[in-house]
Amino acid sequence: VVHLYPYFSMKDEAAFRNIWQQAYPATQAAAAAEKSHQYAFSFDGSMASCRESYADADGVLLHLQNVDAPLKAALSESVAALDHLEVHGPAAELEKLRPALEPLGAEFFAIEWGFRNAVN
């Protein structure tokens, strides 16, 4: 499983929320193709974060293609800035993501051990 944790510094919270709320139906519809396990926004003051997890790097890359337009709109100068981006996953999957995410300043964390319980 690969986890993506982008953090956004919002300049126009209403516009930021609107962009992602408008994109949500398409994101939800693409969940199976993207092999998405989780996708949820959370907010604290002027900061927003999206908790995302996918079965593998290919799912992440497909998701990035699918949200290219809303991501660019959200990162317009008047709406928000990417504060930081964490990527967590197996080392081999992280390597596949470096070309796409290093230009965004992503931090890569290789998962070495742990477990995940099934959620019903």
C-alpha cells in the first residue's frame, strides 16, 4: 500500500473546498481503477490535508492523471500552495513515484515493517 499525504496552505478556503468538492464525484468513480483504499480531506484553520492510499504506485500515478486539472486549479496562486507532501510505501513502489513527485518536493518514507487490520 502506498500512502500520499499532501498538505495545503489555503489562501482562499471557499475556492479550495469548491474545487475539490466538484472533483470528488469523478475521484470516487475512479476509485476501483486507481486501486484506492482511502481518500479524505481534513482541515485545521488555513491548512488542509488529504489522506490517500492506493494498492501500488500505478494507482497513485493514475490518480495524479485523473486529478491534474483540479490540482492545478487548487494550486493557483490565489487559492492554495502545497505546503509539503509525504509519500509512504514499500521502497520499490516509491522508486516508481520519484519522477512524478520529486519535482513537487515530496518526502519519501520507505515502510519497513508493520501491519494493517482489515476494516469492514
